[in-house]
Amino acid sequence: MPDLSGLASAEQIEQLEDLAFNGAEMPKGLHFPEQLLFLRFRFLYAYARQIQMDPAQGRREKEEIVTEYLGHLTNHILYLGCNELWKNAEAAANAIRKDPELYNNDKVRALMIAIYGKADRKDFDEHGQNL
């Protein structure tokens, strides 16, 4: 899984905020939550300039943006972890299917059914009966 440690650091958030405030281009290589954070900061500062936003309102909105960023980052990390989990599960299932001893073990098959929610197509004969 990619290393996402440090993404939610105050320094990282401040750096993206400064870039957005100064009208810089979005940095390359940002993960989706960082892209969203940068764009929301950019919009906040453009909007604040346009309507002469009250500083207190700006602080409240900035706080909300950062709070939501942390939620988006958490979801992104969970998504990547689940993706890695399923990739590993599929690799293990493919290895099990290639090993007749494992494939025919009742406990291993029960585990595969628990993971995938049903028996593998190869577990049935041409009439749909369990082998």
C-alpha cells in the first residue's frame, strides 16, 4: 500500500493552502484528497476576495475544509487498504485453485465461500450440482 503517512500534517495542509492562496497551479502527484483540499482552498480564497468575506467566516470555512479533508483522507486510506486486501485475496484464491490438495480441503473451500459469498464455478458440475 502506498505510504500516506504525513499527508494530514499541519505543514502539508499549510503548504497546499499557501499555494492555493497565491494562485499557484495544483502540484502534480497529489492524491485525490489533497487535490480536493487544494481546490477547496483555491475556491475559498477566490470567493473571499470577490465578496470581501469576514475573517471569522473565512476561519470557520477553512476549519470545515480541513476537517472534511481528514475524513476524505481516511476514506482514501481505507479504499487503498481494501483494494490491497482484495488483490491479495485473489492471488491466494488463484494459488488455492492451482493446488488440488488445498482446493479439495473442506475448510479452505469454506473459507473461500465465506470470502466470495458463493462457491466457485468450478465447484459445480454441468447440471449445477455441488461436486
